[in-house]
Amino acid sequence: MISTMQTRETPRPVLSVSALRKQYGSTLAVDDISFDVAPGHIVGLLGPNGAGKTTTINMILGVLAPSSGRITIEGYDVTTQRAQALARTNFAAVYAPLPGNLTVRQNLKVFGLIYDVPDLDTRIETLIERFDLQRFRDAKCGVLSSGEQTRVCLAKAMLNAPRLLLLDEPTASIDPATARDIRGMIRDIAADGHSAVLWTSHNMYEVEEVCDRVLFVSRGRVLLAGDPKTLPGQHGVASLEELFIQAANEPLSFGTQTA
Amino acid sequence: MSAGFNPRRVAGVILRQYYLMRSSPTRVLPTFAWVAIDIVLWGFITRYLNSVGTPGMNFVPTLLGAVLMWDFFSRVMQGVTVAFFEDVWARNFLNIFATPLSIGEYVSGLVLTSVATSIVGLAVMLLLATGVFGFSFFSYGLLLIPFLLVLFLFGIALGILACAMVLRLGPASEWLVWPIPALLSPFAGVFYPLATLPPWMQWIGHLLPPSYVFEGMRAIVAGHGFSWASLIGGLVLAIAQIVAAAWCFAAVHRKAVRSGLLARYSAESVS
């Protein structure tokens, strides 16, 4: 198992993924993936399209059943203790916008009730302010720009102050300035030490800037894992992007789970 | 953040439907417009039949009453399915099903939404049928309550089953749901006794709880003996069908989680 905490004191991981597999007929989408994410850490899940990143995230979110393996969130098994596990989790994904026919506040109210958030109205106002959504409070989500919608999704993802935050390409299709703001918001979320963050992105610059640790996934397997700042040097390349391209093109040369 | 049945989560599902209704006249209108049109149409038909039929013969409680009750059933069913379709149309499955919300809480939210919308439809129908065409719901006496209850329960059962079908077959199968009430009405004996039907249709009719309601309704209007046992049989059948439909929805959901259909629902593909 790959630990995300090798140099610091190791607290109990928020997310623990163990020997995870997902098979569709003869296709192995995820093949024996294991990793932990500790509180306060941002772990990047990297890999080419179709590598198995979103499949892994879907299994962590309980919307896809693993063929085998185990996922626990704060010790709760996602398969057998789904409600407890998902009450401590939230997510934002570029392919899962909030319903465009409800306003920002209405969406936050609906999902706040579904996540059983205490003192919900106060929490909503706090998040609206935190994610700079005051102007859009009563605007329907469908009319917002991509960056604004991403901020609303992040506000929704923070409603239940999740111990585990899953972000699937949260900065895809938004401009660099907005992406930088969003990265800052996510860093702040992890910095207080309450939440663990699992992040997927194809932007190696932001991965290097934000993530404490990365996992390179290709053809359903973890090929490489380590600190994004030192990993390229360890493999004799200049940048994370170069390493990504090399790992994607020649996955066999990296063997499996080089921690 | 309890793991058991949580009313706040159910309230979240209902609130979403309320927000949608509140901001959209096009969603409010169908809750009463189509049933109102049906009542007006059948109201005039019964008025005409009364004028040309045998003196003393009153078609209002049989024909108009049957239309009203069948429309009530249809509204209940569609109340459940339309609430579900809102999540289909908004591609909201991932947001909804990746939460602690259980299937029981989700379906309860859909059912309670349907209770609210179908009561609106029933009120409008009663207002029109009573005010304009002299229909009296109370001509059925206290049996009105079990009549409506059986129709309500069957509407819920069929609504949940239709949701399971759309979850399994994909968004395009929504079009299979709309004609279901029309498809069932010949078998349920809405306007004629089941004995009118050929045996194979009668057999299907006996599996449909509304057929017991309409048989009972006609027996009362005609002043014949009424079988409580038969109506209770219909009630038990409707309850059993709700349990079966809920089991079916949960099974389809489990299969969709296993196959990956839920995560890729809009693609209508598990390959």
C-alpha cells in the first residue's frame, strides 16, 4: 500500500483504498489499486484519459461497485456502511454540475438538507461568502459561467465540511486566473488539517503546485507515486509533464506501484 | 449525520420539487390542466347522454366519477415519475446518489411530492365536476375513502415501477411511461364491468387494484350489493404491488451500481 505520509507523522488516513479492482466483462478498468489519503493532504490522481481515475472516484463515491477490494472513509466501508461513509464525503466534478434550473442558494439548501447539515442557513451564508458567490445567490446555476459554476460546486462540496473531498478536474475549462483562485481555495480547505483531498487533473503545473503527493495511473494500475516536486528528478526527466507523457506512452517501463 | 431513515434528507428531495414548481408555471399547469380538460369533456358527454338516455338515468356518478378517479390515479403515478424525471433531465444522478441519501429516502421524497401534486389535481377536478356538472363524490358514501386509497396506492406502485424501468433502460424510455395509464384502462374496467371483457383480459384486470374500485363504484350506483372482501383484496393487492415495485427499484439501482450504468447514466450504456 502506498502511504501519502512518508516524512511526517502519520495520522489515521481519511481515505483508505485497498486492492481495488473493477472489471467490465473482459476489460479491467481498475487493477489492484491501493492508497491512503491522510487529513490535511492533497493527493493527485494522474493519468491519461481512460486510465481509471474517474472509475476509481466513482467507486469511492459509492455509485460504482468494485469487483473486489475495499474502500473505507474514516473507517466506514463504502459498500456496507454507505450512508456513514458518504456523510463524511463530498465531491465536485466537471461532469456533474448542479441542476441549472435551481438558484445557487436553492441548490445549496437542497443538498444541505440531503447531507443533513446542522444550522444550514448559516452554513450556506458562510460558503456563499467564502466562495465569493454573493452576487449569484439568486441566479440560476445554468446561467453562470464555468468558473462560477465550479465555485458553486465547491460550495456544495463543502456544505457538510467533508473529511474527504473528491475533485475530478475541478479547473478544467476555466481561465487561468479563476483556476488559480480555485486552487487557492482548495489549498485553504486542506490547510486546516480537517479534510483530505483527492484531486484529478491534466494540468501538471497545478498538480505540482497543489498536491503533496501524486499517483500516476495507467491502464487501471498505479505506475508511480511520490512527491510531484521530486518525482521527475528521480526518473531522470525535467518536469512532471514530461514524466506524465513518458509514463502514459511507455507504462510497462515503469513497472507497477513504484512508491 | 445518522445512517437510519432521515426526514431531513427526504425534505431535501421534496424541497427541490417545490423550488422547481414555484419558479415554473409550465410545471404547475399540468398538475391540473389536463385533468380539468378531461372533466369538462366528459362532463358534457354525460350531460348529453343524460338528455338522450332513459329518463331518470344519471351517467354522472358512473362515467364522470370513473373519469375523475382514473385521472386521480394517473396524476398520482405521474407525480412520482415526473419528480424522478427532473433528476433525469437535469443529469443529477451523480449528485443525488453520491450522497448519504438512501433509496428509501429518495423514493419517499418522490412519493410525498406526488401526494402534494395529486391533491391539487383532485381538488381542481372535484371543483369542476361538482360545481359545473353536479357530481357528488359523496354519492359513494364512506367508500370514497378506500376507493381513493386503492387508486392512490396503485398509482404509487406503478410510478415507482416506471422509475425503475427508466433507470434500467435509460432516459429515452421515459416515452414508454406516459401511455401506461391509457394502456391499462381497458383492462381495469374503468367504464364497463370486467365481465364485458374476454377471459384473458379479465384475468389481467383482476391483477389491477383499480378494477375492484370501479366494480364497487358501479355496484353502489346501481344499488346492488357491494363486496367489501373484494375491495379489501384490491387494497392488499395494491400494498403488495408497492412493496414489489420498491424492491424492483432497489434491485435495478443495485444492478446499475454494479454495472456502471448509474455512473454513466446519460450514455445509456454499460459497455
